[in-house]
Amino acid sequence: MVTETIKIEGMMCGHCQATVEKAIGTIAGVSELKVDLATKQATVTFDPAVTKLDVIKAAVTDAGYTVKN
Ligand SMILES: [Cu+2]
């Protein structure tokens, strides 16, 4: 398992947070997820044999938010 923290721009309320949680949380291989609205970060633990950080970032982008790192 790998844990990565990504910075997300555009999250402004609990609804945004829930949208990002759903976008990342439904990806196969993601085992742990914490989306923090205050710091605008998502900490994601995933199995690198199943998914990649790029896939997670793309899911955030597809949901309408901007990944800053
Ligand atoms: Cu919002």
C-alpha cells in the first residue's frame, strides 16, 4: 500500500468534499481516504498494483476540481 497526499483546489463546502470523497472512494484499489476541506488536501492509501496516483488525480479532475501537485 502507498499513501499519497494531493492538494485540491476548488473545494469550498461539504458538498464539494463529499463529491471528491465519492470520486476517489469508488476507485478500485483505494483502501483509505481522508478528504480535508480546511487544508484542501486528500490523503489516499491505495494498492499500486491495482491503481495509480494518476488515476486518482484524474478522478478529482473529472469531478470538476483542480489537483495542485
Ligand atoms: Cu462546495
